[in-house]
Amino acid sequence: MPKRILIADDDEVLREVIRRFLESHTTCEVCGEAVNGADAIAKAETLNPDLILLDYLMPGMNGIETGAVLKAMMPEVPVILFTGEDSWAIQSAAMSAGIKAVVPKPQMGRLAGRVVSLLD
């Protein structure tokens, strides 16, 4: 049975790009998509993903705030922050929230490797 990933990003086109990329570069399947942090939390509860991928900048709660809630709910599920704003401050805040990895959007090629390493 393939590992299941939940993608949360407010950009519909980017969610589709990420979905296609992950499904063609890993043995994982995308089990759901969320448009913001609250949607990601609700879908994580019902879909029980093996990994959650969060955009940093989303309406309402950002990816770090969402990640902290998800880690409290599902501490065993790894969370990756996928961000266009890569900085030490974001990385530090993400790690403090329990997020396992931060991958800059311009380095999408690294995303598949991080997903696979966190699911092994």
C-alpha cells in the first residue's frame, strides 16, 4: 500500500504541480489537498495521511502555525514546510514547531528525496 500525502497550499496550480511531481518521483499517493491551515487540520483528521506537506504562506494560519497544531494532533506524522521564503528564522521556527524538514520551493527537486527519507 503506498504512503499517503496531504498537500496544503492556497495555490491550486501549485498543488497540482506538487501532486504530479510527487506521484511521478515517489511511490506515494496524494490522498488530499487543502487550501489553508484550517482545511489541512480538518482533512488530516479524516484522511490520516502518512506525511503532510504545508505551504508557509497561507491565508489564516501560516504553515508553521498549522504544523504545530498538526504535530500536537498527530505527533507520529512527519510534516514538511514548503516555502518560497527560505530563511534561517523560518527554518528555526519550523523546527521548534516540530516540522521535520523545510524545502525551498525553488528547490522542488529536493522534495521527493525528503518525502522518501521521512517515510522510510
